[in-house]
Amino acid sequence: MDPQKTILVVDDASLVRLYYRNALEGAGFHVEEAMNGLEALEKLGTFPVHLMIVDINMPQMDGLTFLQTVRQKERALASVPALVTSTESAEADFLAARVAGANYYLVKPIDQPTLRQFADLLCGVRR
């Protein structure tokens, strides 16, 4: 994979961020992390982002508010793909994520091969 693609993982659970980091770095991606939507907004623009993986339920700023903000106010990043991950699995959750600007929605837990497959797809990586 050339050049290296950067994925921003936004999740309040440190173990989830570590799990995603291990899976994605093992597949050749560079991973940046944020603990919530506010921290993610602060980090955006400081490095190139090719994919955002975003949890829904987080303190300070939840994932849907973060995505809405990026899609509406961050023109340069409005087209960056977003994969929402959550333990929520109701149809209303899928719809809310889509309306907020998610490209895909995966219900946790997510196995590492599936996570890598979606990262490849959304980053345009062919293996």
C-alpha cells in the first residue's frame, strides 16, 4: 500500500482503540486516535485523514454530532469516508448514522478481518 493511509479512530474505550489500532496497523495503515468527538475535531486538519472510524456513544461529543459537524462545517473533510461502530443495533440507529453522514455502520464486536476489509474498501486499497 503506497502511500500509507491514515485512519482516525474515535472511541472513548481505550481497549477498543487498541484493538482497532492493532488490526489496522497490522494491515499497513497509520492510526490516529481520539477519545471523543471534541478531541477528534481538534485533531482534524493536523494530519491527512483517509477514513474515520467513529463510535456513537461517547462523553463530551458523541459520534453522530461529530459526524454532522464534520459534514457541515469542515468542507475539506466532508468527503472523507466514515465508518460508524456501535453496540446499538436498532434500525433507528442505522438511519441516524446515515443522516449524520456515515458511509457504513457495523455493530460491535467487530472481528479484525472485517475491520480491515472495510478499511481497505473505504480507503480504496487493493490487496
